[in-house]
Amino acid sequence: MPRQARIDAPGALHHIIARGIERRRIFRNKKDYADFLGRLAALVVENRTDCYAWALMPNHFHLLLKSDVVPIATLMRRLLTGYAVSFNHRHGRNGHVFQNRYKSILCQEDVYFKELVRYIHLNPLRAGLVADLPALSRYAFAGHGVLAGDQANDWQNSAAVLQVFGAKAARARERYRLFVQEGVEQGKRPELTGGGMIRSLGGWTVVKGLGKEQELRKGDERILGDSDFVEETLRQAAEGWRREHRLLAKGVELSHVLLAVAELLEVKAEEITKPGKERQRVRARSLLCYWAVRELGMTMSGMSRQLGLSVPAIAMAVRRGAAIAHDNGYSLQKALKF
């Protein structure tokens, strides 16, 4: 069976799990941990991605991330590729470091946010890497100690997590620590690793009783949420896929989008792709990037090569373009006049 496409959108919450190939160690020493964390920190800051929870284990890791404009897949590709090259060089080896495909689960934030933070941060304790909760607070390779107030970093979004537990930091930390303590006896909790509609219906036994068609519709391991959330997520993903492929089927290319933007904003097409920070040129370039990435399905790295700009610059342009399109009611379909 072919692999299903990942589901992502700006502002989506993702639980990421990546394992070493054949479950081998991906962190052999402190240099490995430090290298990985340095790369992760740089990428979440550069891409404006919120990291709420994380735990590094000897042969796998967990991350809880919320994407901005740059897709989670782009961040993960840079993180895993960069680390694998460095790991192999450091240890004098060749070949894959990670399993071919990491697991990315799009999560319903209002229902599962606290549970996922706790689940991820308890991993070192459940695995026996630390003896108890005080030791977990001192464990340097998970985000629990930052939330508990025993460690610090400048890239983990601890403020957003603590706000869930209270308005004042001291009280919020106390409530957070109590919440984590209550979860120690809960075990591995496999129900937090996808297939949200299955859970909402009462498990696989109930789902299978609905018939094969219903089973396939309800079971999606890429999503963690109740039935309404899963159905809406799949609907939006399908709509985005259909819109992109409808444009491609009509032969729409980047050149057509460029001309449409030029006509809409009354800017010469050749001016849009030239470097410069003139206001109208920046607006046109931003709208071009937004429509090319979000409507035509081009990658940010592809647009980077087309325009001679860095990927972070393209990400910023996409963000600006989204606001321009929204504020002015611009539609690519209308701009293309079909």
C-alpha cells in the first residue's frame, strides 16, 4: 500500500517521533545530544516554529511542534539530514541513521495539548533513564526541566505551556509538576500516537463493526483528535490537494501566476523578480510566493532558487502574501480569470 501524504498547515500542532534505523542508537554521547539540540534550536527559531515539548532517548526522540509558514516537513528534513551527516562523520560510519520515514501526527490542540506535553516529557522516566521526577527535572535531554523551573533555554516555548496551568509563573509551574506526577502511573499510552477517530468511536472493535468502508474512513494514524476534528482535517487536506491539482491540470505554471500578480497589482512582471525593497515590488513578490507555495504546491526551496532569495526570506514573503491576499480578498483563481 502506498504511503499516505503528510498533513500540514500553518498553525498545526504535530507530535513527531523519529527512530534510529533498526532501532539503533542515534545518540551515543553528549556531543551527539548537543549537536542535535543545537540544530533543533536554530531551526525552530529561524522558522518561527513553536517547540512545546521534547525528549531525546538513546534510539529515538519526540517533539511537539506547531508550524508557522515553513512546513514541518521542511524543518524535519533539514534537521534529520544535517544531523545524520554530522553523526556519520563523527563516528566514522556511512549509511542511514534514521528509519526512512519519521512519524508525524497532526493533533487537536485544545483536547490533547496538555496530555502530549506530559506524555513526551515522561518518556525518560518510563524508559528508566532517570529514577524519579526530581531526576527528570535534571535530565538535560528533555524539556521537562525547563517547564519545572530547574533548567533554561531560549528556544523552547515554555511560556505557552505554562499559561495553560495558570497566569502566574510560580503557581503554573507547581500545577504543571503536579500534573506530570499524576501521569507517572499511566504507562506508555499508545492511544496518543494517532488514529483519533478510532478512539472517539470506542476502539478498533467498534470501528470494524461499522464495515470496511467506515473502517477506512475512520482510521487515520496521521491524526489525533475527535471525529469532528479528523473529518475536518481530512476535508481541508483533500480540498487543498484538489485545488493544487486542478491548477496543474489546467497547465498553470509559475509564469502564469507571475503574470496574474503583475496585472493585479499593476507591476511589471520583470520587476517582481528583481531584487529590491520597493514597497509595491515587495507586495507583489510576497503575493507571488504565497500563491506559488500554497496554491500551486511549489516548495520554498524551489522558490528560493527561482528568486535568488534564502528559504527564510521566502517563508517571510509567504507569510506577508497570506496577509495581503486575506486583507484584500485576492483569489488566485480570479486573478487567473478562470
